[in-house]
Amino acid sequence: MKPYQLILPILLGASCLQAHAADDALKRTTDVLCLVPDATALGVAIAKHDTEGLKQLGLSTATCLAVNYGLELCIHKKRPDGTGNHAFPSTHTAVAFNGSTYLMKRYGWQWGVPAYVVSSFVAWGRVHTDRHDWWDVLGGAAIGAGSAFIFTRPFVKDVEVTISPTTFGDRAYGLTATIQF
């Protein structure tokens, strides 16, 4: 037997084990990263003393999870890897997109765009590791984003409105309004 005939099956087996280990690492990574947008949203709201934002985040997250788990109980779709029958919708993706949409709508694109990158990676990772199909993560993303859209309003800090009487010559009178934000 020639050496390459022995080495080739060993290398192929090792590469398969490496790919399996990479998929396990990616699965664990998406398990953690799905919480990053919501945790960031929580941290930003606390740092800005945004109690209204905290309420909005709580309502959107609770709605997201209630709808997601309700659908999982009603729809018994098997996972592509065969590990269970709660594939639709993807909870990981729903939670990630809930936080991202909250950050985008409440605090702007500077917070939203990086969060959407993380959420998109979570969705891709769930499909790549065969935990979900594309429609599972699309359903989860729609539930998460939709929940945040329903409850989240843009953050406005310290808006001052001044209204003062004004005269325009001898005959015209009115009010002048100034808004400072």
C-alpha cells in the first residue's frame, strides 16, 4: 500500500471532523449572538436613562417571543438536521431582528446597521448549520422586526418648544413658535 493511499482517507476524515467542529462552533456562536442586539438595546436605553424606551423594548420582546412560541406550538415543522420539530419560526432570528429593529427605529442607523449585520449573520448561521430553512429564518425575522415596529418610537431627547407673542407692525399680531432639539 502506498503512503498517499493511507494518508488520503485520514485527511478526508479529519476535514470532515473539522467541518463538523466548525458547524458546532457556528451553532454555539449564533446561540450567543442572537442576544447581542437585545442586550445592546437594553444597555443603550439604560445608559440614556430612556425609561420609555425600556418599556417599548420589553413590550416588543415579549410580543416577539409570545408570537414565536405560539407558532412553534401550532406548527410542527421538523428541523433540517432532524433534531426536533420546532423549526418554524426561528426564535434565534426573531430575537436578533427584534433587537436590531428596535435599535434602528429608536436610536438611528448608527446603532441599527451594525445590529442588522449581527442579525443577518445569525440568520445565515442557523441555515448554514441546518437548524433552519430559509423560510424559517425569514418568518422569525418578520416576527422580530414586526414586533419592534409596532411598539418602538424614535428617541427624542430634551425637546424645547417656546411660543411667544409677536407683532408685525401696527395691525398684525401673532405667535412665534421655536422648537429646539
